[in-house]
Amino acid sequence: MNQRNRRGRASADRRIWWLAFLLGLLPLLRWLWLGANGELGFNPTEFLLRSSGTWTLVCLLVTLALTPARHLLGWQGAPRWRRMAGLFTFFYAVLHALAWSFFDHALVLRDMGADILQRPFIAVGVAVFVILLALAATSSKAAMRMLGRQWQRLHRLVYLAGGLAILHFWWHKAGKNDWLEPLLYGSVLILLLAVRVVVKWRVRCRPASRFPQP
């Protein structure tokens, strides 16, 4: 009976994994569908550049939300999905970087370097990409074992990446006096960080209580 339960649970986990994987691919599949039907709008380059950046930020916030979800909702399996969400974040960041380097600069390194130096929000975006690259490259169990305690310290940089991503987005929108989306995403990030601080504070205070609460 126990073996049947384990097999059933493993099968359910695989189905959930594939469902989550397909959900993560939906933005890409949507772009392919729109492109095949000529519905990417008047400026397809601009659409793909902005949309890939937005989905990078969305996936990053989902990644950061999984740990609070474990504490607030009692979802003990949440940390298992952090790696997938994090890798999807990096995947869309790569597409965003490719769209910028290929469509905007035709892969000319001199032009890309000049853009980074002349436009601060591009430099911030590059910093986010470098952090995400480091996190993706060390996301495996082998990397966890090799880095030991340093692995957790390194992966705390995801919060820095979140803050810089919001700054990158805000700086871009500021030129168009469009503040709503950056404020929305920034508020979500602040909320997630606040939840993390509260949870850490409660964990630290818990051992101090020596008597059961009524």
C-alpha cells in the first residue's frame, strides 16, 4: 500500500512538474503564435524587447514569492519549485538580452559597450543579468555541495537582483512618465521582503518561548 502511495505521489508530482513547465513556456509560445500570425504589432522588435523584460521580472517575483508562500500558506513543497522559477527567470533574461543585443545593436560589441556606458539603466540591466547568470550557473545540487555555506550567501543576491530589476524598469519608464507598472512591481517586491523580515524575526523569537501558548 505504501509503495502504491509513493508511486501515485511520484506520478502526481511529475504531472504537476510538467504543468508548471508548460506554464513557464506560455509567454514564449504566445510570442511564436503572434509572430506566425503577424500580430506582433507595428514594432515587433519593441514588443519582444519589452515583453521579455516584463516576463523576466514576473518570473523573478514568483521565485521570491515561493519562500513566503511556504511560511504563510504552509506549502512545504514550495522551495522545490524555486529552481524552476529561477531558471525561467534566467531564460527570459537571456531572451531579453538577446533582443537588445541583436535587434538594437546587431551584435556589434562596440555599440553595446557604448550603450552600457551612455545609458545608466542599461548598465543596471546588465548587472541584473550577471547576477542571474551566477545564480543559474550554481543552481544544481552539485554546486550546492561544492559551495557549502557560501551557496546560500551567493543566492541571497537574488534580492539584490530584484531591486536592481525594479530600478532598471523604473528608469526606462521614467523617460515616458509612466510610473504605474514600476510602482506596482516595486510594491510587490517590498511586500515580499517585508514578509521575509517578519518570518525571520518570528523564527528567532520562537525559541525564547519556553511555555506552550494557549
